[in-house]
Amino acid sequence: MARLSPENEVLARQIIGRYPRSRSALIPLLHVAQEQDGWVTDEAMGHIGELLGLSSAEVLGTCSFYEMFKREPVGTYLVNVCTNISCQLLGGEELLEHVEERLGVKAGATTADGMFTVEDVECIAACTEAPCLQVNYRYFHRITHAAFDTLVDDLRAGRRSDEIPTHGTTTRVRQHVPADRWAGVGADGLAPEVR
Amino acid sequence: MAVTDAPKIITTRFDQADGHTLAGYERTGGYAALRAALGRTPAEVLDEVKAANIQGRGGAGFPAGTKWGFLPADVHPRYLVVNGDESEPGTYKDRLLMERDPHQLIEGVLLASYAVDAKQAFIYVRGEMAVAQERLATALNEAYAAGLVGRDIAGSGWSMDVILHWGAGAYIVGEETALIESLEGRRGMPRLKPPFFPAVKGLYMQPTIVNNVETLANIPWIVTNGGAAFAALGTEESAGMRLFALSGHVRNPGVYEVEMGKTTFRDLIEAPVYGGGIRNGGTLKAFIPGGASAPWFFEEHLDLPLSKATVDKAGSMLGSGAVVVMDDTTDAVKACARVVRFFAHESCGKCTPCREGTTWLHQILQRILAGDGRPSDLELLMDVSDNISPGITWPPKQTTICPLGPSAVSPIASALRRFRPEFEAYIAGGRHAAAVPVEVGARG
Ligand SMILES: Cc1cc2nc3c(=O)[nH]c(=O)nc-3n(C[C@H](O)[C@H](O)[C@H](O)COP(=O)(O)O)c2cc1C
Ligand code: SF4
Ligand code: FES
């Protein structure tokens, strides 16, 4: 797998059609690529460039700016531990240490079995619920060390898969606009796209 | 001052199990404001928002009605962009509004678009907020199907589209011109203002209104109850209710909707219905009044009201409504270093003072924490700070493209001025004070 699958190409064209200028679809399409393969491959970026009329350099230029896009494989589960100020005050750094110890890897690394990647992240907007972490961008508020251990056991045993999709999928619900409901007047009068 | 009994405006459905669904929203009055507005002129809706005197809740506190009035007449297309990138450390409210009451935001977007005559709006949700994206996607799908968004809205003949867009992780994208760059599919680096004020040259170089999620969530209530009713809450200068995320060392951390201007920091931190006081009966050491970018406040600031003008005058800002409380057990050096690490990490790199300066500040603080600090480091920290933010004034003299650079200086100026002996102790005690084992032959 590398280029977008035929179904994903259809999805990509739907997404592109919603924007007055096609390049605006770039970040959503990189997410589609990451959802398909778990990370963003060079081939997928090339394909997205073809769809949007952008060079590979332009696609990579945008992709590389954003933290969520991984350009090499990561674990099935990305564990993002917040250590920013509100969490630091309530044990965020100790939580990160515990996570590293429990999984046997330091922040930035992936476990040998490819299950978990740990990251030491900035504020994830759950500051009143410190300490907190995300697994594939699903929140765990006021999490204790013991609760994290249980979570790891559950994930290894496949018990939380309905709640937490594998890495690459953020939203599991997509916007659908029925053709007869689409107003389609947002670009009226806008100068033609210049590439 | 006081804990007031002002009505809740935007949190009324937070505890309603189906508050995020169309059925739950409409059952509790949802989309009534839209239907009523469609029977009035856009100018009348705009006038209600102007009369409400609602200050933007994203950080800068600019009055929304005034901003909407800046759009040049007769330049089309024009766009509305919703800033749901919430990532200022300490800030947690927009995510709640998107997860728990997505239709309220969508109705606010529709009303704002109607008032300013925008035919397309984009809700830019932070990439890491998967559930908020799901809730908004579901809500938009419901609203399109119910004829509330899209072609011929509620049978009125008025049409517009609302598109859910989502980011991919970068704090700086919260800055409005960076948000627009990102929405155009580029690296999220801020644009120079002027000339790129969004209201004049925004998305696709067209007039664009950028508003925070919380700002727009208030609009349905304002349209239903009238701008005057909103302006009657709070004070003349700071109107209405506002969400404050109270985090850190309080008994009851939480997100509270409080009346501006009349409630004080002390009320918020100590009142039993809010923070309930410092945890474990401890004492206050410092608090950040408006997110990581804001200069810190101390005990002597507790009785200031939650009002923009007063907090500005006292040398900080209400910013994004994030109050971070530190008790007397807090290591000021560690706290300061953590906030500076954030800015160093998030600098987009476009301006030299910010890119180089924040990196240096971070490295100097790390060596102080590691027990390798030098006595000259404290002057060096202030000197580098002065190069990013000349004079280290508040508000900063901005020599960078956006305020991120000067914001990195806030925690240093605050902590170093107030808690200098703690920094000196780290430096004097060297590695032993920092409890780092000394290895023979190690660096240094
Ligand atoms: C570095 C930086 C980060 C910002 N982050 C956010 C953010 O995450 N959310 C937000 O609404 N505004 C943020 N802002 C403020 C926006 O630039 C803008 O003022 C705001 O979205 C306007 O909406 P409002 O008038 O409704 O507050 C940020 C500003 C700066 C300088
Ligand atoms: S001040 Fe910093 S974050 Fe802002 S534009 Fe300049 S380099 Fe980028
Ligand atoms: S500081 Fe950890 S979630 Fe905000």
C-alpha cells in the first residue's frame, strides 16, 4: 500500500470539492493517507500532489510542519503524555516516567513489538483534568499509574479496539453533504485558482 | 466582590446526556435564534452583537461586533473561519463546547455568517481533538439533512455551507493568520499585519472573519435574548459570562462559566462553587491569569476582577481564560522552564529573535535545572529576553511577526523577578542541589 486506494481517491475528490481552492484539502488528504497506512508514505504524498496539482516538495513542505504527520511507521497506539504546566503541577512528569518504565521505551521511541509509541507532548486541552494523556487522540483524564497499567493490558488484549482505533484514524465520522443540500456558493466571484 | 447568580449561557447542555444531538439541542431551544434571525435583516443581527459588546474569547479580547463591522462593503466572497485550535497551555473550554454542544457552535456560525454575509464558513478543529471532530461531523450531517445548513436554510431562501476542517498539530496555527495559511494548505506560519489583517486580506486574500469557538457559541443566546441583556451581565467594560479553566493546585479544578467583571480571581480560586481554595490547606505562590503567554500574578492580585481592562492595567492579560494556580510547594524554576520549553518547541521559525531566542532561553534553563548553571546565566536570560522583547514591557513592543516570541519572555520575567533566590540556589548548589549524581569524566 502506498498510493491512495481507489476508495480513498473517491473520498479525496469529495473533500477537494468542498474547498474554493483545492490546495486547502492538503491537510485533510494527508490525514486520509495516514489513516490508510498508519503513517504518511512518500508514494501517498506523490499521489496527493497529483490530485492537487502540487509538487512533491510542496506537499512535503506542508506535511513536515505538522507534528501529527508521521513520515515513518509508529506504534499501533500512540501514547501522548502531557507534561505542560498544568499537568506538570499535578504529576505529569511522573506519569511520563511511569509510562516509559511500563512500556520499556523512552519518549520518542516505539516498543519492539510495534504496539506503542510514547511521546512527551505539549498541552492537549484537558488542563483541569491533570494528569492526562491521549492514546491515538482519545483522552484519559486524571489517570493513575494503575489505571494506565490496566489500559496497556486491555490494549494488548484487544479489549479497547472499538473505543480506540489504530494509529492514523482521528475522526471516525466524516462530514457528508448530500448533493441536493450543498449550497455551493462559497467561491462565487473568487478569482480562478492560480497554481 | 462576589459569586453572582447570573444565568449560564453556553454551558447549559454540558450535563445533558443528549445535548450534542440535534434532537437534544432543538428540545432545549436550539435553532430558535436562527429561525428568528432569518426573519430579520442581517444588519439587525449585527446590531445585536454590537450592542452585546462581547469581547473575543480567543485571547486578544477584541469586540466581535466591531470586528464584524470592519469587513469592507461589497467585497465578495468573504469567509468566516472558526478558530477551534485551542492549544494555549492551561486552556480547556473550546474542546468542551465542541464535544458537548456542537449545534450551539454551528448555530453561532450560521448567525455570524448571516450577519456578515459570508457564504461559506470553515470550522478549523485542532487535529488532536478526535472526539470534537466526530461530534461536529455528526452535528453538521444532522443539520444539513434537516435543512439547517446548505441550500435554502430553513426555507428562507438564504444558502451557505459550513465545512469541517481539521489540523495536524502545531500551536502556532491558533494565531489567526497562521490558521488561514494552514487552511490554505501551507505551513502554519503567521502573516505580517498589516497588510494581512484577515478582515481585509484573509482566506484566499478575501475579507475573512476569524472568531474563537467560545465567542461564536454565545451568539445564539445574544440573538435570542438581545444584545442589551448580554451587556447587562458583567460590567460595562467586560460584558457577559466567560469560561475559565481553573487548573493546578486548587481543590476543585474545573471549567467554570462565571460573570466577568464582578467575579474576582479570589472568588474563582477560593469560592466553594469554584476552586474551593488551595489544595491541602496550602498557600498560594503564584498564578497565571490567562494562559502560558501571560505574565504571572501573585497574592496581591487576587482581588482583581476578571475584567480585561483591569488585568491589562495590572500588567498581564485574561488571554484565553486559563487560570493556572501554583501553591507553595511549586518549584518556580521548573515551572518557568517548562513553559519556556513550550515556546521554544512551538516557535514557527519565521523571525530570528523568536526562533533563536526561545531556543537559547530553553537551553540555559535546562542547564540551570541540571545543576550546570553559571552565575552569569540569570543576566543572560534577561538579556536574551530583552532581545526578543525590547525593554521586557507589558504589553510587549512587538518586533516579531506575531506575539509568540515576546510571550516566551513572560514566564522568565515573572519568575526571575519574583523568585530569583530559587534560581540562585540551583546555580550555587550545582549538581548536588539538583540531586543529579556527579559522574567523573562527565561533561562540564
Ligand atoms: C500564538 C498565538 C496562538 C493563538 N492561539 C489561539 C487559539 O488556539 N484559539 C483561538 O481562538 N485564538 C488563538 N489566538 C488568537 C487569534 O489570533 C485570534 O485573535 C482569535 O482567534 C480571534 O477570535 P476572537 O476575536 O473571537 O477571540 C492565538 C494568538 C496567538 C498570537
Ligand atoms: S514570533 Fe515566533 S512564532 Fe511568531 S511568527 Fe515569529 S518566529 Fe513564528
Ligand atoms: S497542560 Fe496538560 S492538558 Fe493542558
